[in-house]
Amino acid sequence: MNFKTLSLGLAVAAVATVSVAKPVEYKIDPTHTATVFTWNHFGFSTPSANFSDIQGTINVDTAKPTASSVNVTIPLASLNTNVKALDEHLKTADFFDAEKYPNITFKSTKVQALNNNKYKITGDLTVKNVTKPVVLDATLNKKAVHPMTKAETVGFNATTSFNRSAFGVGGYVPNVGDKITVNITTEASVPTAEKK
């Protein structure tokens, strides 16, 4: 076998290896993940609240970004407005009805890769058993080995907006704004036991 034949064989093998590479599943780190949402309050202010203890996975396919996916569960028990009475009111049937519908979920249906580590992630958002499509404008902040955990890690920021009344959470509209703006930041890592 001459040098050219060997080089060609190695190149073909390399391409074949890339083509069969599988997506990598990253588990969301709830301690470094936050979902902050804001709304208009009678035109006077723009309050905010956040969810924590967010669970889920981000599957990243670097060879074929459109095959990537996101699956997230947000427990309403983690809702925090920094006003305890408001937290409790938002969990009632006037708004989220958290006792009957304890979780909000998001499952992606389409991932579109743009320039400069930007992505459009379309998915199904489910609140109070009502499912509607929303689009996240996401940015990949970093993909590397985490210096503290030594685990393969990705970090994203994302934003979206929608009308809360579409999900049956329309209390006090229009005096309290219908439009909700959401800002998300997350870190997700490959579990150490699963690293090769």
C-alpha cells in the first residue's frame, strides 16, 4: 500500500467516524440555571420573578445542529417573586393553579443554527395543560471542560416572549400586562459517570 492510498484510507475513516458521531446529552445543572420572567404592572413598573430547581437535558449534535434538542421541566414550587404573598397567589387557580398543574415543560421541536453561535429553538411550551409553540433566541456561551467539575459542559443564554393569557394565566389582563418576557441562563454537563 503506497502513501497516497494510506492517506486516502485514513481520510475516509475520519469522515466515517464523524458521520456516525452521536449527539451528546448534557444534564442541566439547576444550581447554575435560572428562568427570569418580567411583566408590565399597570404601566408603573416592570416586576420580575424567577424559577429555580429546573431539571432537564440538552442534546447537542455538533455535526448536525438541527438534530439537537432541549427537554426541560420547571417546578412551580420554585416560583420566587421576592414577595411571599404574591408567590402564593400566583400558585392559586387565579394564575398557575400549581396544585393541579405542578410543572411547566418545554420540549423542542426544531433547532435552527445561525451565525456566531446563535440558534433559534422552536418548541412546545406547556402551562396548565395548555401547549403552544414558542421560539427561543439562544446563544451558546461556551462549550468546554468545566474547570471545577472536570465535566464536559455547555452554557447557553436564551430569550423569548409570549402572551400569558394564551396559557390560561390571564388574571388582571390588561391592567397587568399580558406579554411575558423570559430570560434564561443555563449550564449543563455530561454526568461524570457517563464520560468516556
